[in-house]
Amino acid sequence: AGLREGLDDSLLAGDRERLPQVLAARGGVGGWADSVAGDMERHYSPGRTWETLARAMMQLLDTGAVLDIASGDGVLAELLAPHAQRIVCVDVGARVIEAARARLKPYANVEVRQGDMHALDLPATSFDLVLMLHAL
């Protein structure tokens, strides 16, 4: 039996059942991310448990140059900015990018770009850490 068949988890089963509805509601650019732009950390988002870990580990990290793909409204970059040499945030949504620029304005080491994660115009060797915490 494969891995899927061996998993008997009610949360996974529920997620599988809801997947078609979630994909239909998402319907392309925008959707949920646009509806919470600028306030993303106050809403449930997949992978949210990263925030607790990130806050605890920040003092131990020297991240160097960071690329945050599908950066959302910049909540992760805001946590990393004091510890990173530089951060480039990339997201496809215009409203989310606008919210990220507002949130990250105080950080001179953070650049926010609108772009498609499937067509990044960045040199391959320019980052020490690449994150994709809001990419599904």
C-alpha cells in the first residue's frame, strides 16, 4: 500500500473532501490573500505554525540574503528583516504587494516585487535562503 492508503487521519480526510471547494473558490489570482492583505497574520493561513517557531528562532539566525517567494503581505519578511542582510519578497497579487510595501517600508534591506514565482528574473546564486511558506 502507498503512503496515502496507510494514513488514517480525520483531518487529512476532511482536507481531501474540501479540496475541490477550496480550489474552486480560489479561482486564480487574489481571493483569500487579497481579502486579508495587510492583516494576514491575524487570519488562519496554511503553515501558520511557522510564526511561533520563527519568533523563537530569530535570535539564532544569520540568514544572509533571503528570497521570500509568495511572500503575501510581508509578515515573514517583517520577522526576518532585523536578522537578514537583505530580503527580496515576490508575490503575484497587486493588493498583497501593496500591503507588503506598506508593512515593510521601515526596512531598507527589504525589496518587494510583484511577479510570478514560475518566472523569476533573479540570478540563481544570489540568495542564501529561499522560503515558500505561503505558496500552495
